[in-house]
Amino acid sequence: MVAKAVSEQPPLAVVLLSGGLDSMVCAALALEQGFRVLALTIDYNQRHRVEIDAARGIAQSLGVERHIVLPLDLRQFGGSALTADIAVPKGGLGEDIPVTYVPARNLVFLSLALAWAEAAGSGDLFIGVNALDYSGYPDCRPEFIGGFENLARVATARGDRGGTVRVHAPLQHLKKSEIAQEAARLGLDPAASWSCYDPQPDGRACGVCDSCRLRRAGFDAAGIEDGTQYGDDG
Amino acid sequence: MVAKAVSEQPPLAVVLLSGGLDSMVCAALALEQGFRVLALTIDYNQRHRVEIDAARGIAQSLGVERHIVLPLDLRQFGGSALTADIAVPKGGLGEDIPVTYVPARNLVFLSLALAWAEAAGSGDLFIGVNALDYSGYPDCRPEFIGGFENLARVATARGDRGGTVRVHAPLQHLKKSEIAQEAARLGLDPAASWSCYDPQPDGRACGVCDSCRLRRAGFDAAGIEDGTQYGDDG
């Protein structure tokens, strides 16, 4: 056997890593698919900034190529329960888009992921959006993801030169219970991720915001241990 | 005559204000069209950060409703002569997209403008892009602007609820000389704006980067005094 003279490096992908369960699984799937991962976390001065610490821990334990935590103070714009003095709803999911929606957040985040990818010579972005067990945010739907891919072509020098941009959303059509199962299959520790929008003073998750409700129901349905300490556990 | 009991406020628009000539004229045109202006300047750790001071002066002299200077360190991504240790070309405009192109910059900036607009209840964005006398950046072309408008509809709660998003690019089809004429017509002081990519140690504009070349040629063609101090004036 002759050793390969030139070993080609695996391709790079930029993965949006919030620190939640979905983005943790998404990053692990990107690695499983053979990408070297550039993990991007946006510190947008969100109410639940504790998720940023979770993102740091996840990036380290997964062994990503590089992790950038980028400050971007969306609180200057406000307009959301996550970035202004608006109470986080605790009554369960309703019909309308909830006040935890942050205006144009995923568009801003994907645009930044694209900026890093283009600078690094990559055309692959990963985002852990999910349009089944989700809060009804418009920027989690397939139409948005597909539309972003199209726009990326005319928005960049990469696209102008014939390069491709692909937005991978591997959790798009999974139920939360299936995401919990993926975490288990990939050997991830769910407790390393943070989902709650409204962390309690004692450091526990509230247990009753939309994000906690979706997470708990998913782990319950999957029969998998969540590992999160909820404030309403009694 | 009876005074109007309820006087409706003019509509809000978010204007991207870099501090350059084009964005200054663009902001003045938004005001002329009757909008109350929310001016957004991104401090992206650009080489020519002096333009941010120009933006502050312009926002104040125009009397905008509010001005946000938002730090966003694109130097962490690099990939451009404006955000990395890459020399600014001085030899004149070529055929290809130049190295002063900042990956996905206008997509990131318009996304942030949209975020602020949505939070403020506005669907009107202004950007001073120009696709005639320009450096060949892909994200200055009409296809990009139109594509962004389309994506904004599926990316936001505003769009989901049937609200419109309009990206005004009033300079899109003007020559630089016509932009200089617009500045004069609107009573603006060209010297209040900053265009040079590579400010000299003595505080003057370099005179020979693409941005200086386009600006000088425009004012020359219009026969209007520029007011900029160029380092190569002799």
C-alpha cells in the first residue's frame, strides 16, 4: 500500500451554534457528515445569555475547528421578549407568532454565517431550525431557508463566480422527540445544552416557557433522560 | 379653520448610513420623501473607521429621529482589504470584484436594518447602493435588492401578517456626478461625508483607492466642489 501523497482536507462548514439542543445536534451532524466545523454563536444580549456558556462547552467537547462568539447587541432594537422588557409567556403555545420572536433574527444570523463562510472559502451553512415542534417563528420554515439559499447566490462574490451556497437544515422535518433520539444516537449529553428562555435566579430552567415545554415533551415522548434541572420540579 | 384633532405621524424608515457621500444623499432623500429617519451605522471594525464620525455628524445635521451606531466586528471573519491585513488597491478599477469587497456585507447590513424596522413597526429600508459608478460589488446590484425584498416577506412576522417590506435604493441608477448634483440640490455639504478606504496618517483621503477615484471623477464631471482633502493634492 502506498500512502496518499496529498491528503485533502475535509470541507469547512459554518454551523450556527446557539447552545440549545437543536444546534448541538446540528453541529454533531455536520461533523458526522465529514465537515470541519466553524461554530458561530451570536451574543445578541439575549435574556437567556446562559446559552452562550453552553455553546462554549459544546464547541469544546465536539472539537470544532474554530468557535467565534460574536457580540451583536440586538437589544438596541428591542421588539421581543428575548431582547426587551417584555414578559416571556408561560401559558403554553398559541396560534399566533409569540412575542419571543426576535425580528429578522435568523436572517441576520444566516447572513453572518454566510459572511464567515465566504471569507473562509466555504459554501456550506448549517442551522438547527425545525418546523414541526417549534414556536411558529416564520424564519424557521423551509420557504425561508430555500429563499436564503437563492439570495446568497446574488449577494456574494462566491455566487457571482459560480460557487454554490447550501443551507443545511438537517432537523427541519424532525419531531422534538426524534431530535432527542438523535442526540442519544450521537452520544451527546443533553444537559450540555440550554433551551430555557427565562432562566430562574437559582440557575434552573423555568420549565414552562415555550422552549422548555417543547423540550420536555420531546424527551418525555422519546423516553430519554433530559438532564435539565427545571424550576417547577417541586 | 379647525385644527386637525389627531395629527398622524409620518412613517418611519431605517436608513443605512455609512457616512459616505451616497448614504448621506440617500438619508436626505428619505427625509425629503417625508419619512422620519432611523439611521443605522454599523461599526464593523473597518479600516476606514473615520467614516463613523462622518455618519454621526451627518445624522445630527440632518435631524434624524434616532441614530444607532452598532458594533459588529467583521474583522473576526476577515476576507477583505477593509477588514484584514490586505492592501487596498490603488491602481484603478479592474474587471473583477476587488479585494475591498466585504463578504456578504450588504446582506448583513440590510438584515440588521430589517430587524430594526420590524421592531419599530416600519417596512421601509433605504440603502445608498449604486450600480453604475461603483466597484463591481455583487451586493449593489438590482437583483440583490429585489431578492432581499422577496426574502424579507418570508423571513419576518411582519411579512407573515401581510405587511410590506420595501427596500428603497434611490441612487441605484444614478451616475456619481448625478449623486454629487443631488447633494448640491439638497443643500448638503459634501465635506461632511467620507469615502476613502485608506485614510492617510495625516487625516487626508488617499485620493487613489477605488472609492476616492469614483468620488473625484463624479465631482469633477459635475463641476461641483468636493471639499475633501486628498493626500495626493501635491
